[in-house]
Amino acid sequence: MKKGDLIEHARQYYDLEQVNRLEYAVNFASTAHKGQNRLSGEPYIIHPLITADTLISWGMDIDSAIAGVLHDTVEDAGVELGQIESLFGHDVALLVDGVTKVSQASSEMKKFETYLPKTKDNLSKLLIAIGQDVRVIIIKLADRLHNLKTLQYLPPEKQKKIARESLEVFGPMADKLGMGRVRMEIEELAFSYLDPVEYKKMKILLKKRLGKSTRKLGKIRSEVDSALKQHNISADINGRVKSIYSLHKKLAKVNGNIDDIYDLMALRIVVEKKEDCYIVLGILHSLYKPMVSRIKDYISTPKPNGYQSLHTTVITPTEQIVEFQIRTEKMHEFAERGLAASFHYHDQKITKDYIEKRNVTSLPQNLHWISELQEVVGKLKEGEEISKDQLDIDLFGDRIFVHSPKGDIYDLPEGALPLDFAYLVHSDVGRNAYSFRVNGKIHAFDKPLKNGDIIEVVTKKSSQPKQSWRQLVTTTHARNKLQAQLRQSSVVGMISTATSILRRKSY
């Protein structure tokens, strides 16, 4: 990667002023890293250039791309953060600080770090970084991706450490942000270093199977393409191959029997409108026999990471089992790039709103966990004490989507209870919760919610939060709201008692 290649790439995405800013950053970083080499022997500047180029490919805003160029200048080249801010602005400085110096940041960040898990080195840094600006983690993912691609130059012990951390932390984080392609790349690279023998075994197995599948799928693809044209449906049909690491995990679930895995290779149909997705589904089912249990509508009910698509598995007349994925171009873009797609230069409104307000009100529903974390970080910045359980934010566990009777969608961690939902809707709804109806039936306070549940909160003004509710909330948000309400009730109760005593004495 050369400076000229990066700038030429940037011209396709940014205006002239933005490209000039980026070029200035490249010149600045080149001077800062002059004389430095990576273990591969290449000039160090190549790494930040590739990081920035990746961010541009993902469609990130110009400040993120500039921060990608500068992300190692403070930590590895002795540049002062204040100089970054004076030359490139507050946002770029914040992003550079988040990526390279989070562990040594300001005093409130150090204080925050003491509350975080110690089991995964970079988890603490990532949590802090997200609390400052969610773009930091996207830049960090680009940085980590290139580091994984050059892992062969490190000692074996270091390789495994970085690979394990990538698989346990960075892969799941990419998944949480809806960045499917990035997650897959990270998992493939990390797995090849963690278990090279199993990786090669899976690679050979997949190659053998794909040889047969590719030939058979060619005919199916032609049949489907012809049928769609007859119905005047404009669509792109492409093959999707299951990743090696995904195959490894799936085989463990089916006792190693590859014949039980139907989606080694799927056909992906990308159409123009959402309505076309359902028309295509009907056409496929008229051509082939569907396996009813394997029809999934992730459009009306997206996956917890925001993924949307229709999935169906069919049996052809020759008894071939084929999986199809049907989605719009916009759904496909999000499935590939996730949150990064939200910062694309074309979508100025969401980028501007995010940068100015530093919140996620305009981001997808599936990213509420970010606002939970930012809420906690905000309290720490204001000097407010917090307890460790207030940082019990489940970033790596599964999430569920639940619905209000009006059809609004809410994102909760798996295992969440009805009161978690009530407090997520509004703190007053939680305060006055009297009972719950889930899918039209009475639902106990201590019974976990499930993905797709429709929840109605029955409220009464006479109903007030109780100490026993501490055991009936699981999310940080609900716990914080409940604790505040209980403290308020306690103060009100003390004032009321004192007033009564004074009144009695006056008589």
C-alpha cells in the first residue's frame, strides 16, 4: 500500500477538502514513523495506510479514516495528543486517543478501568473506547484485521495469544456491530493460528464438498434466474460459501456429520425492494419443495445484531438440498458492513447527528447496549460513584428482540425479565408495573422473556418499586433506574416519618 493508492481510493468516497485533510494526515504520519519498521521488515507507515484503506472500504466517515492513518503516532512515535487535536480537530484526537492510549487516558478513564473485567486484556480497553465514541472499535477492528494478516512474523506464543483474543473478543464485537464479513475474516485468520491442524482438515473437507455442490448449483441458479425474469423481478444471484470456522462450530453441533449441514453453500438473491423478497420466496417454493422448519423470516424479526434476510431451504426434484438467502441491497450492505455502513459519506444525517450528539438515538435498535455503556461512562466523567454490577453489560452473550403491543421493537440480553423491558420502555412504566401479559397470557415477574415476545405492561399508580425487585432485573439500565427509585422512596419515607413525629409533638 502506497500513499498514492490510498489517496486515489479516497477520491471515490470523499470531497476534495476531505481528501486534502487525509493527504495531510498521511504526510504527518509518514514523518512521525520515519525510520520505523514492522517485524516483516516493511516500513511501519504501511500498517496505518492499510488500516485507513480498510476503513474507507467499509464506508467510514473521513475523521475515522484520518484517525486510522494517525492511530499509532501517539503511542509509537511520541506525538503529543494535543498536536493531533490542533492539526486535525477534536474528533480525530478523541478517536486516536481511544484506539491507542485508552489504558493511559484521563483520570476518569483510569477509574473506569478498575471496574472492568481483568480476564481479557483488551476487553477493558474496548469497553472504555466504545463509551467515548463507538467509531473507535470500528477503527480497532481494521487495525486488528491487518495485524492478523501479518501474524506470521511474530513468535508462535504471541501468535496464539493474539489469535485467541481475536476469536474471543474482536470476532464477537464485529458480530455485535453487524459486521458479518469482518467477523468471518477475523475468525478465519485467528482459527488458522489457534488450531492449524483442524483448520487444514476443515479446509480440505469444505473443498471436496464444494466441488460437487458448485456444479449442481449452477443448474439451480439458472432455473431460478429464468423464473425471476418471467415474473419481472430484477435480482442478482450469487453463491455464498460457509466459512471454515463456522463449519468447525457447526460440525460440533451435529456430531461431526457433514451431511446434516445444509448451508455449506447457499444461493443469495439480492433484490430492489422488501416486497420483492417475499415474492421471490413464493417463486422458490413454487419451484421446489420447502423444508418448512427451515424457513426463517429475519426481515420482519431481525437477528439481535440487526441482520435482515429471508432464509429458506428447499429440496429440488433431484433431491438436492439448497439454502437460499433473500434480501434487498440495503439489507445486504448492512449484513456485510453493519454499523460501519451507517457512517457512509452518503448518509450525512446519521453521521452528523452521531458526531454532534454523541449518542445512538439514530442508530439501529440492536445497539442499545452501546448507550447503556455510554450512560455509565458519562456518570464516571461527572464523578459519580458506581458499583461493579452497574457494568454488568452482556456484550458477548446472545440478545433477543421483543415487541410492545404497538409493534415497537426493543433489544434485551438473553435471559432478561419483564421488569427489564418495562424500565427500557420508560422508568415510570417500570416504577408502576403491576403485572405483565406476554403473547396475550399472564406472565410471571421472574420468568425470562423470549425472542419475538409481545409484552404488555399493566401499570397502576398505586404500584411502587419494591426491594424484592432487585432480584427481578438483569440489565444495567433497569438496575440503575430501580436503585434510583428505591433511594428516592427511602428519602420520601424518611421525610414523611419525620413530619409525622413533629406533628405528634406539636400536639
